[in-house]
Amino acid sequence: MHKILINLFLILSLVILSSCDSATTPTKPTPSAVAEKQVTETNKEASGNTPKPVENTANTNLESNKTSIPTPTLTNTSNSETSLPQSNTTKASEPVPSKTPEVVTNKTNNNKNNKDNKDNKDNKKQAEPTKTPAPQPVPSKTPEIVTNKNNKDNKKQPEPVDTKKQPEPSNNADQATSVFRAIDVVLGRKPSGNDEKANATKIVKNTLAVKEFKNARSKRNDPNLLKDRYPKNTQLKVGQTNQVVFWTAYDRIHFAARHLMDYFDTQDVKGKNSWWPVGTTMEQVDQYLQTTVETYSKQIYLPDPGKTGSDFKYFDFDLQLPNKNRLRVSVGITSEGRVTSFFPKTGNNVISLSETDLQKLLKAVGR
């Protein structure tokens, strides 16, 4: 009897313990219950309830370490071995896997940063100022000075002097003075030693008749020379009736052969001989003659024709040269208005020689 009671007590105790264990132990929801709960929530959202943002599976996976119980996810029946039960009323739509916002944002930010970095590089490149080489000065051509390429020293030669606008160069004046004094030494007008006389003779020899017009008077009837009239591009008129005055190309040769020392015709020595200061050119003689006629045009007149032909008359005037040197000159004009004689009479460095002195000078220099 006692054994029966003990056995009943033990059975009752086991029943009580079993009921206590079942009351305290929580039951885990089955997959079917979870699926039915998700279907119900989906139906509620479709019926017009406020939609709730669906948590991204990627985020759920990232936060899986924070929760002890994994959250079940819907899977495609075609890819899983077990199909979830479906509700009889509404078929649950399969969630479309999408990129997590964090990943997309990071990619976008990375692209944006890359683009910004590229733009910054481009801006830096554009911000850098372009270096342009400094312009090189181009040497300008100066028509006033011409370089002689054949000269080893590459010296510059000045442009020919325009005697109508500029005075005679000072070196011509120095040369004229040197020759003028040398002639006095050679002719014995100035006492000198043998060395000084030899040097003076050399100076005269290097100047007298070096560009001689030989037999200049033989050209006095050349028709081509007589038709060539001077001055060019202008007309000189004298007297009260504006009579025309001119000279020819032959007259220019005559003025040089008789009154320029370097052009002197040694075969045409006269009783009186005068030379312009050494260094005077034929062009300067043209200028001097034109200046004289223009300055004294009212005092010059043409002589009346003679019974046997053209008459001739001299006019003497003071002429101031461009270098301020003043000379006394003589102008000889025919009744036709042609100037056939023009020479200096007196003035600084003007050389006047008698026939005897000129022959002595020619002999001293071997002419």
C-alpha cells in the first residue's frame, strides 16, 4: 500500500514538473507562421495603410551581428529547396534585391570625388598661366648707314652727303687747308726743310689731276652735251623781263676741267688759273651756280647780241657756302642766257695760280 502511494506521488510530481517546464519555455515561431505574418503585413500595406520602408537585406546582413536571432528572408521558390506557404487571399510579391543606399551613396560619392579631383586637376592646369616667350627685337634697317660686307673690320660707311642741304664735311675743309699749304711749300712761297718739301710734294701729287678730264675743250661742240641742260627740274630767270638762264653738260665738264684741282685738264693752262677749295665736287659747283643766280637774279641781265654773234658778260658776286665760308665768284653769261664760265676768284682755300706757277707745280709732281 505504501509503495502504491509513493509511486502515485512520484507520478504527480513528474506531471507538475512537466507542466512547469512547458509554461516557462518559449516556443519558437515556425516558418509557416512567420510567412503568414509577412503576408498579412503585405496585405495591410496594399490595402492603403501607410507604407513602411523595407529594410534592405544587405543592411540586415550587416547588422546580423547585433541580434542573436536571425531574421528570416523571403527567397525565390525556384532557387530554394523549400517553398514558403502562400496565403489563400493574396500572393506575396517577391522582393527585388537592390543595392543598399550606403553602397550606392559610397559609389556616387567616389565617382563625385573622382570627378572633383579631375576637375581640380583641370582647374590647376587651366589656372597655370601660359608661358609665352618674350618677343625678340627685330633689328630695323637704317637706310642712312650701309655696312660694307667686303670690309673685314665691318665698318659702316655714311650715306653720300647732299650738298644742297648740308655743309661741306669738316674733313674736306682740313684736306683743302692741307693741300693749300702744301702748294705754297712746293712753289717755295714758304720756307721748309727737305722732309717737309718732300711730304708736301706727295700731297699735291695725290690730288692734282688724279681724275683729269683730258682734252675737255674737244667736246665743246658735242650736240648731245649741248642739248643736256641744267639745272634739272627747275628754270632760272633773271632781269626785269624774266630771261631764262641755263648751262649745259659740256659747261659742267668745262667748269671741272678748269677749276677743280683733281679734274684739272693739264693741257689747258691759261695765264690765270683758279681752283675751288680741294674736295669740292661737280654737284656742288652746280649748287653754287644755281644759288648765285637765284640770289642775284635782279642784278643779272643778258648782254645784247653783237654784230658778229652772241655777246658775253661777266658778273662778280659774293657767295656764302653752306659751311659759312664766303667766296668771291665770277659768272659769265652769253646773250642767249647760257652760263659758259663760273669760277672762284678769292676766298678761304681758293687756289689762284699764274701760268708760270702752274707749270712749275705740274713739273714738281711729274705731270
